[in-house]
Amino acid sequence: MKLLFDHNLSPRLIDRLKDIYSNATHVSLLEMDRALDETIWLYAKTYEYIIVTKDSDFNDLSILHGFPPKVIWLQIGNCATSDIEKLLRDYYEVIIEFEYDPNSGILLLG
């Protein structure tokens, strides 16, 4: 599974989650940490990533353009990186199902 962490999430998540999300990357590693959401959206679509974000803008893009890319929208407010790591671990099976569900483009977690 290819996850693309948005700029509002820590790049440390890549190392913390590599045992279960080995193909994850972060926009900063792709030199897109200051890129427009539309640019990130297009990159994710082109390279088949699922965007992981705390930003509602990707929800809006999904409504406007449809999917792919799929979006995991973390609705947990201001929290520690360890809280986000735990959430993504706890919902691993749900995320796997979401990846293969042809009728779902947005997964809300929180």
C-alpha cells in the first residue's frame, strides 16, 4: 500500500510505520512540502498513492474530481505523532479494506 503523508503530518511516521506501511512517503521527501494541494493530488493520482491528511481540502478535491486518489482524512485535531501512529496501526485492517473498495474514495478516521 502506497501512502503519501501530507505536510501537516510528521515525516517521522514513515519510519515509525514502515513495518506495516512500507511504501509510505511524505510530501517533504518529494520536495512538495510547499506545493499546492492540487499538485499533491495529481502526484498521488499519477503514482497511485493514498493521501493521508488532516486537511479538509483533500476531501473537497475528492468531491470535486472523484477518485483516485483516495484520501484518508484524520479528524483528530492537534495531537502527538505517536497518536497518529497508533490510529493508523489500530485501523490497519480498515485501511486495507478501503484500499480495495472500488466504491470508497474517502476514509474518515478519528
